[in-house]
Amino acid sequence: MKRTRLAVFLLTILLLVAGAGIAAAYIQKILPKLGLINDFPQVMALPPGAVKPNLPPYQGLHPSDSARPDETFAFPIKYGEVGPVRPLFAGSQRYPFLCQTEDSRLGQPLIDNHHRWGVPVFAMTLNGKRTDKVIGYSKDCLLPTRHHYLYFAKQKHRIPRRQDDHHLGIPRDVHLLIRAESGTINRHLYSILLPTTFNDQIDKPDLSRWNGKLIYYFRGGISIGFQQGRMLMYRMAKDMRYALEQGYAVIFSSATETDNTYNIQLQEDTALRLKHQFISRYGKPEFTIGFGGSGGAIQQFLLNQNHPGILDGSVAVVAYADMVTQLPYTLDCELLEYYFDHLASDKDFWRQPAKRQAVMGLSTNYSRGPMLAGLTNLAQVLRWQWPQHTAPGSECNAGWRGSVAMINNPLFHTEGHRFSEAVRNVTAWTHWQENSHIYGTDDDGQAPSWWNNAGVQYGLEALRNGDISADQFLELNSRIGSWRDAKEMQQEHYWYLSMDPNLSRFSPYGEHNMSHQGKIRTLAPRYQGNLAAAQAAYQAGMVFLGRLTTPTIDVRQYRDHQLDIHHGFASGVIRQRIIDAGYNPDLHVIWMSQPDFNPMWQALDVMDEWLSARPKHKPVAAEDSCFDQSGQLIARGKGVWNGPWNQQAKGECQQHMPFNRTSREVAGDDIRGYTLHCQRIAVKQALQQGFYQPRDMSPYLTRLQQIFPQGVCDYRQPDAARPDSLK
């Protein structure tokens, strides 16, 4: 019997290995078809001066307190000519810079050098096919401004069609005809969309279908920069069809899509210039509404704070306050997940979703499993390991997974195959490096990480509440560790995304880049990030400080239970910051709905009404509200979102859609989540001041002092990174 079982086991292993080999070969064939590996040219080399050593961290005025220079470019950009290349005030161009004009179906970029800087540009055949003959290179990825038409052939057609330069040949019975423009501003792609008629001509726009109002469409995503961005004009029209049908003009830039960059200075610079282009071509709109989700919503809050007037109102969809203050708990994610799954003494205990959530704060359940769980198990089998029991899904392992590596590992880039090895070897691919003009650089030109977990007592509130024992609390905090310094990191084990053909090395955690390197250690080191870089993030306007002066509808579908990273409590973060900063919370309206209903277009209608009526009255619908899955109003008015987050009894909306928290809030921070570098006090002092009550941790004083030799976070004190001028 034992031999039979062993034979079955070995046969299973062999089949899995064979299956993995077949799957790998198949994937190699289909990846190019999926666009994951393609024949787009690589960035071959960098121009001189691309690596900038010894940059100081930003120490200038906060952007809300500083003037911007007058525009120097003569807008509008003429058709057939190129828009501004160098930003007006956002610093010099960055390299490497990946051209994505071909990805965007706009053709090859213009040649700007013959030194192999950037991507090669190839000769074309008479019928428009690319040859293998290189005729030059493009480091700045420029395109001339061009005129197009897009149209929805019928009312129910979902995908618009494109016709360049003229509307000859377009059926005269189209449902919606759109005048479109494309080109580059600050090296990034831009588009302008405007509803029109067949009377439209290139040099004589027909504005009869335009309602006189403008939408700036912002897009989200997570990025580390170094790329131009992909802009599909048909997708812009499809996404914004409702607005175009209502008569709005729509503008968009790939610089204001956070899937391409989180450089808020460049985003502001580009947004101003794109508005200049629109106004100089078509006239000043009655008002401009910001519209966009996730990272697109972040930009709206920061632009409204840093440069009021770019937008007159905002519809911020699935918003966060900013990118910076998400990073402390986001980079905690895989540290916690790896501890729960591999380092904990009692793994069965941590497979209970409620226990994980008590420490993690973020939503955790078994309704959705961890991302890449199947691949993780297969890799374990290939290493001759028995797959572990499936962990519960969480916002960390089902939502944020993968983002930690992209943000923090200088060797990892999801588009790494599009840069030559020579370029990859001299570039640090991190969020920190993308914003090196803010964070500064060292002797090697590498920007420091300000992320910090020194003194953080993970699970402190879970300990106080009795959700975990004192021994579990101590083990968690002694073993969890931190991320290694960037210069000690190794390439991620993400299989093809790391350009590694060996599936057996796959691991989603990045444990080899943690301070414990995947091993149980008595005291795994914590990380003390760069304080000057953290201070610069505040000073440069990368943190939303609650300074809101324009009407904003913060709208989202409530998906916390589905482990969506766009959690509901982000609205509470924003609201509390506005209140604490002394600004008018009535300008911030929270709308939330059950997942089957998305109220974003209704929010656009209400924002239009709000801006059209100002300063006369605020629309009745422009109040805090929640909606059910069919769009019916559940509750509206002041107090409906009250809850434990603001020390109030639960309002009706909060009862239906409760807020969760973060690992840092469970560790003692409040919902505002400002703390990048906590101020610390000695463990003995923390005991005396009741940090652990009602739990008596005095018998564990020595152990706590060993874990936290430099003290524990005292979240009653302001963030050590926040400059005095901004407190």
C-alpha cells in the first residue's frame, strides 16, 4: 500500500513537472500575442548626464506657497509641429524614457539623435510596414500634433472607430462624431476630444455640439516612471462616451496617468500646458471638471491643493488622499503575509481571517484567494515541497501583491524587457528613483527610500483587545523584520516578469529581500528610512494636507469585502485631514454604493449643477450619501458616514459599508495616516504611560526592550518627517 501511494505521488510530481514544461513552452508562444512580450524596440542607451549623483532632497517652498513661471511656449501647437519638450517648471527631462507611440497606434516617434540614445527608429516601406533598417533614434519620443475623427457608428456600438485627418468615408448616420487631436506635450502623449458635426474642418472647428465645459480625464495605476505611457484614443472615447454625448470636451495626457508616473510636479506642469493648448485652440471653457479614478483621483486632490484653479471641481473616483501616505502600510503587506504563512509558530491560528485582519487592519476573508496562489503551489511542487495550506485572501495578497516589488526593488520593472541590459544595469527602478528630484540621490545617483518601520508595534491594538496573546505579539514583532536596503536587494522571483525562465524559483513575497531573508530569526532587523527624503515629500506637495478649496465628490463602489485595494476608509482619511486642516468639509462629498451600481456619471451631473449654480446654492444631491446595488438611495445627510474612525456613533451608511483600517492604524496611528517617521519613546516609558492597557506587559519588559532597543512609536506626537511650516 505504501509503495502504491509513493508511486502515485511520484507519478503526480512527474505529471506536474511535465505539465509545467508544456505550460512554459505554450506561454512563450502566447506572451507575444498577449502583448507581454512584443517586437517594440528597446531603449538602447542613455544620453550623457542621465545618472545624477548627489542631488540634495527638495527644500524649497511648498507648491501652494510658490509662484509658477509664465508660459514660454507659443500655444496652440500647430498641426504638423511638435509641442514643448522641456517642462516649464518641473525640472529637466529624465532618462531612460520608454517611447510608446507605437503601442498607442500613432506610429514611430520622431528621430532626435544618431547616438543610440533611446529607441531605434526604422525605415518604412511604401505600404507602411516597418523594415529592419535603423535610420535614427528617439530619446524624447516626440510626435507632431495631428488631427483625427472618432465615431460611434450606432448608439449601441461599444468601440469607436478612428479616421485620420478628414471625415470623408465616415457614414453620415453615425451616432456620435468626435473631433480629436493627438501629439506630445512635455514628451508625453496628449489627446483632445470634442463632439462635433460633419461641418467640422481642421482649420475651422465646428463647436456647435460642445456645451462649453471641459473635463480633464485623469487615469490611475501604479508606476515607477521611466515611460511615456500608452494612449489609445478609441479607449479614451469609449471611457468618456457618456460625457462626450452630453457635449463635454475631454482632455487627457499620459503624464497624468499614474500608471506612467507619480511625478506630481510633472503632472501639474503638463496639465497646465494641456489646458493652454485647449483654450488657445477652442476658447476658454465655462469651467473644468477633474474626473478619474484611483491614482487619477490622487492627482485631483494634490493639484487642487498645490495649484488651485487648474480644476474648478472634481469627481474623484475610488480616491486615495495621496500615494506617499499609502506606502507605509502597503510595504508592510508582504512582511505580514510572509510571517503569517511561513514564520509563525502557530500557522493554523493565522489562517483565521479575523486574526489576520486584527493585525493587518485591511479586509481579510476566504471569499477570494491570494493572487498567484496556484502558481505558488506549483513552484513549491517543482522544488519538491508539499504545497502549503491555502491562506485566506486579503487586500494585501489579493490586491496589493506585486506592487511592493515594483515600488521598492531597484532591479525589478514589469517592462524590463523593453530596456537593454546596459540600461537596466545603471537604472534603479523604484518609486524613490522616479522622484529623485524630490528625495535626492547618493554618490551613485540612487535615490533613498524613506519607508520606515523602526519602532512600529504591529498588532498593538489586537493585543489590547485580546485578539492575540502576549507571546504572539512578541513573536510577530521579533520575526517580521523589514525590507533590505536597496543596494542589498536581488531580482524578484516573479518568473517571466523578472525575465527568469525557471518557474521553480517563483515566490510572490520577495522574502529574499526581507531583512530575515526568509528565515526565522530571533530578532529580524527593522528598517530606518531616510528622514530628509520623507521631509521632502511633504515639502514638495506630494502629501495631501487637507487643503481643499474646490467642490469635490468622492465617489466609489464599496468593495472592501471583495478585497479591493480601493477601500472605503480612504474617504474617511480625506475627510479627517480636511477637518484637521481647518478647511470646509462641506466641499467634500462622500458617495458610496454597493458594487453592482456605479454612481460616477450621476456624480458628474451633480458636479455640473453645483458649478453652474455657484455661488447661489449647493445641490440637494451634493451631500454625503450611500446607495444600494440598484442605485436607490439608502441614506443622505450629515453624519451618515460617522463611525469609530471619527469617534462617533455609526451613521446609517457606515452601518451598511463599514470602514476597515491599516496595519499602522492597528499599531497606534490614527485614520489620517500621516506618519512616515514616528517619534519614539522608551519601552519602559510606554509601559508607564499605559500603551498596552488593559494588558499587563510589564513581565515582558526585557523582551520588548530587545525587540525595540531604540523605543516604540508614540503616535500621539506629530510625524517627525512633517516640516514645522506645514504642521
